[in-house]
Amino acid sequence: MESRSADTDIASRTEAIVGRLKPLEGPLLPILRDIQREFGYVPQASLPVIANGLNLSRAEVHGVVSFYHDYREAPAGRHVIKLCRAEACQSMGGDELAERLLGLLGLDWHETGADRKVTIEPVYCLGLCACAPAAMVDGEVIGRLDAEMVDQLAKAVQA
Amino acid sequence: MSVKIYIPGDSGAVALGADRLAVRMAEALKARDLDAEIVRNGSRGLYWLEPMIEVETEKGRVAYGPVKASDVDSLIEAGLLDGGDHPLSLGAPQELPFLKRQTRLTFARCGITDPLSLEDYRDHGGLTGLTNAIAMAPEAIVAQVTESGLRGRGGAGFPTGIKWKTVLGAEGEQKYIVCNADEGDSGTFADRMIMEGDPFVLIEGMVIAGIAVGATKGYVYLRSEYPHAIRVMNRAVEIAREAGILGNSVLGSDHAFDMDIRVGAGAYVCGEETALLESLEGRRGVVRAKPPLPAHKGFLGRPTVINNVISLASVPVIMDKGADFYRDFGMGRSRGTIPVQIAGNVKHGGLFEAAFGMTLGELVDDIAGGTASGRPVKAVQVGGPLGAYFPRELFDTPFDYEAFAAKDGLIGHAGIVVFDDTADMLKQARFAFEFCAVESCGKCTPCRIGSTRGVEVADKIRAGIEPESQITLMTDLCNTMKFGSLCALGGFTPYPVMSALTHFPEDFRPAPMSQAAE
């Protein structure tokens, strides 16, 4: 009963977003972006509403959601760490820092801790290649990461 | 009049503490009751000095850097507002060798002006190119861009004017200008810097493109990894609309042009132009087969100019100063300037805009000052994750599209990533395959399957399992990917792999004993 009412709530909030953005040329990505902003992820219950609103099949919408790295199937942890794994960061010891951070958090890429405090994701370039290694923590950019900063970061997100 | 203090709002500077510094500076000025205004400018691109702050004095601008929030008090006590001496003093920024040696055409204003001040933009030559373009026939604008020799700065190097001419000649009620701002290549940040530091130059370039080809609508497809750039561009579009640069009557003329910012969703392959168009239309970012060219059937099947940020941002200066002015810089068929992005393990990383023709060695040894770690340079990857690794023996290669191609490399978006002698080139080759596997759109088999097989082959070489036959297999696989893939993702992954294998063969034949000992 409770989950049904939660789904109804998701559906009506999704409908409002679809209604607002539908007039755009190519509205699906803007809609999904707003849905993720609204719910923190793209709920299954929103897919039929989007499909209906845009005259697409549910499979087409699912296909788009599953294609892009940004869209989450479930809410992220309270903190989200995106650590750059691309070449410029590798050249400055990014791989070692990544290992260290994953070890400290006890997580692998894309995982969220059981306590839901933190999600860790790889990112391939934040455009901060001249101050590598780089990360983004809850939307804030950090450059020239080192072991000490990684230790502090792990402590801060688990507090 | 209050003194202006410039503290970059560029995300690279912010990543190094510029926001904290700006807050601390504002508090300190207030506490001392000092009359000064903080302007959040773009970055000059000297990232080892960021946050680099500048003060406008009677003698001109005076720079300090790298400045931490904890330096604010001592700076003010040293007479910051009058450009007073301090251990962090850098003197006049334009006299710093890294800046003095550059030719800044596209980045002329970046780091100097307030990015969101149209007044600043006009005062520094902005909108002159657009004003000139409005007085010209579309064919004449296209001709001027063609004669300038400008080639696509996204990586492909296709002549911009030719692309525009095709769209101008294409039949269609509605045409579009699409700006590719999906700057996903590691080691590149020129698009990000210009969008954060001088957004109006991109808008101006897009409006000129619109007038030239008869397009009235534009989109910037901007990657989601750049939240700062998204904010600045959105605000700049609003300001441009209010000022009549965008809208039904561009600067009071008969031309209409409007544009919107669209945000990507974290797919590297959407930097490929046809995948980008699919994504913009709301589908999976799957590559389209060409033909038809986007110039004929692009966004929503309509004629579309799709250009990189830097290509479009270079148009205003060409329309302002003329095709000859721009074409007189450069070498061979690479005309004008190229904003080289120096990144990775370097002492002096940042943006270096100069005429084509500098050698890779000049950039790495001289301008970048070698590695940050102080160790010898082993390899330089030029052109992003799909670019080749160059050894020191090829450092005499000049920055020129054809010269790089002749050495089995590419300029790409002109990012260079420097690695010191601790780099393991087998690991880098494996990463190239791994990245291709993660980002493949899945449409063509060589890319989708080949990338995964490549990772496996690299792992076998690492494990010492028949390394010689695995190397043959890897070479064969690269050949298949290069010639059988639909787009540059699968087609260019062989560049980093084969260059690593060709120039650093010793890394692909690890001693079995040392492996066992690990």
C-alpha cells in the first residue's frame, strides 16, 4: 500500500516535469536530468509516465536511461565522490590514490556503503588536468589531491 | 573609485581554493573598511600559480600567486591594494614568460575580464566581429572564414568554412548551429576555460555562424562534468538575450538567432558529432553512419553546423581582424593559433595559445619546464585518450595537423599529457582498451568487442602467457579496430596502443622473474 502511494507520488511529480519540458526540441535528456535532480535517481515508476508523455515505448526510455553513466537506478549515498581516473590524473599518481581511497572506504567503484554515507564513482576527466589528480565531492571540485587529503576526505565522508 | 581585485572563478582555480580565498578576502577587506571590489574573472591559464590574483593599480595590473586564504592578511598588510611587494608577488601578469610567449587570439580576454560583464566584453573588442558580419552577405562571411584557414579544433581538423558552405547551400526551413562542448578528452580544458572565462565569445561565434548559414537556433551540448561552465554559460545566454545579442533581431538587424544550453549525461562517445546529435534529440548516444552528413541531415534531420567550442570561439577574431590576419599565423595547412593544453606530470601546466609550428619538445621541456616530479619525461600523450604516446625521440615534431599524422599521431583537441619515467606503457595501452570498452556505444563490433578482447590480451602479456603471439594478436586487433570501426572511438584507440607498443616495446616484455617476485 505504502509503496503504491510512493509510486503515485513519483508519477505525479514526474508528470509535472514532463509537462514543463515537453515543448523542447529533444526533451528526453532535460527531463531525465530534472527527474534525477528531483528524486536523486531515476525511479522505475517514472519511466512509464515519461514514455506516455513523449509517445515513446517504455523500452526506449529504459534504453536511454541505461545508456548514460549519469543516471542512477537507486539513490546515492549522502556524499558522492567522483574520482578522476583518466590519463592526466594517472600521470600524477591517481591510480595509487584511488586504490587508497577505495581501501579506506571499503568500497569498489560505483558502490555505496551499507550505511549509505558515501558513493564512489569513477569519472573520466573533470577538465582539471593541469592540477591533477582531481576529484569532485558533492559537486565541489578539488585539485592536486594527495594521500593526506584522501585520508581526510575518507574520514570526513564517513563521519 | 574602488580598487578591483581579480580572483579567478575558473573551476581549476576553485579546485585549488579560490572560493575560500574570495570569501576570506571579502571578510578581510570589510574588517579593515577598505574600498575594494572583488571580480571573479576567468583563469589566465597558469595553473601552477592558481589561485593567481590580480589588483588593478595605477601602474597596471599586479599579480600574486599561488595565494592561499591564509595569505590574505599579510597581502593586505603589504599594501595589496597598491600592488605592494610580497613574497607572492609576480609583477605584471602579461610580463610572465609563460604569457609573454603566447599569441592570444581566441583567449585574448580570458582571465582579464569579468566573464559576465558585457561592458568588459565590448571594451576589450567583443562584438566587433558580429557587427562586421551583420553588414556582410552570408556568402562573404563563409568566404572569410574559409580564407582564414580555420580548421575544426575539436580534433578532426576539417575546414570550418567548407562545413559552413555546405550548410549555407543546403535546403531547409530550419537550420541549426550545434556547439560541441562535450570536452571529454583527458588533458584538455580549453573549452571549459573559455566557457567559464569568456562565454560571450562563444555566443558571438555561434550567432555569426547562424547568420552565415541561415540558422536561427543554436544549442551548446555541454558535458555534465562541467557544472561551473554550465552555470556561466546559462547566465551569459540570459544576459545576451536581454542585451539583444540573441533574439528576433540580433543587434537590431533583420537576423534572428537564439540558443540554449543542453547538458550531457556522462557519455564520452557523445563527443562524436553524430552521437552528440542523437543524444541532443533524446536518444542513446549511438553513432550514426555517414552519409548523410550532419550538414545535410543533422539535428532532427535538418541542416546543421556542428563545431567545437574553440572553432566557434575563434570566429569573432577572424571577423574582427580579417582572414589574412588569422591566416598569417601558423605553418603549412595549419593556420592561425592553437590553444595547447599542457597537463599531467608537468612543472608549469596550463593553457598556451600560440601559432601552429612549435615543436612538442619546446612545449614540454621549455614551456612546461619538464615534469612536476623532477624525473625524466618518458612519454607524452597528445590529443586525449585516443591520441598517440610520443617518446622523446619524436620531440622535434611541430604542432601541425599533417606533421602529427605523419608520425602516426594526432593533435586532436591539443591536449598534451606528460608522463615521467615511472609510467608503465603496457598499463597505458591496457587503459586505452579499457576506456574504449567503458565508453563504446556498442553499435559496431570492432569497438564493442575489440576493446574488451584488447584488455584480455594486455592482461595475458602482463601475465607472461605467450607474450610474442599476444603482441601479434594485439597488433592485428588494432588493425581491425582502426579500419573496421564506425567512428574515432574504436578507430583511434589503436593510436595510444600501437604507439606505446612501437616506441616502448620493452614495457611489453616484462621479465617473468620480476613478475613472479611481486
